[in-house]
Amino acid sequence: MASEAKAGERQQNVETEERWELRLYVAGQTPKSVRAFGNLKQLCETHLAGRYSIEVIDLVENPQLADGDQIVAIPTLVRKLPEPMRKIIGDLSNTERVLVGLDLRRMP
């Protein structure tokens, strides 16, 4: 019974915490694009477990979608929510830079 209460509390905390909507723009299955997605997935599981969604947009298949978020380089990560929108360009391998860029961690 106590474990059920704790599980309920955890579920409630997840529901009341901020939801993160992330969009990753890539150009096909290049090594850099694959690496960017893997790095993003690992970062999200570590820091945003249960509170995020990732939409991957392949600009090879849908180049017109680059206009909406003004994408000029790829891969580019766009944080749609929580606002304000933020962008990070590159393969997301510098975890500290990505955490600061997403405003998950402040610069020292």
C-alpha cells in the first residue's frame, strides 16, 4: 500500500512538471544526424525522463519544413516548449553545452 502511494505521488509529480517538446532537424541518416539523435535521446532520458517528446524532421524528405523554425544548419535542435524557444546546432555531443542551451543547467 505504501508503495502504491509513492507510485501515485511520482505519477502526479510527472504530470505537474513541465512538458518538453523538442524538434530535431536532420538531413537523412548521416552519421552526424544519427549521433545527434542518440545524444539527444540519452540526455532526455537522463534529465527529462517521462516529460519530453522528440519530433525528428528529415529535411531531405520535407525541405519546406525548415522555414517554420528558420533552420539554416543541420542538425539543429529546437526547444518548442517550455518557452522561450531555443536552438542548438550540431551533433549535441557536448552535454554541458546542450544542458545550458536548453536551460536545464545554468552556467557556473
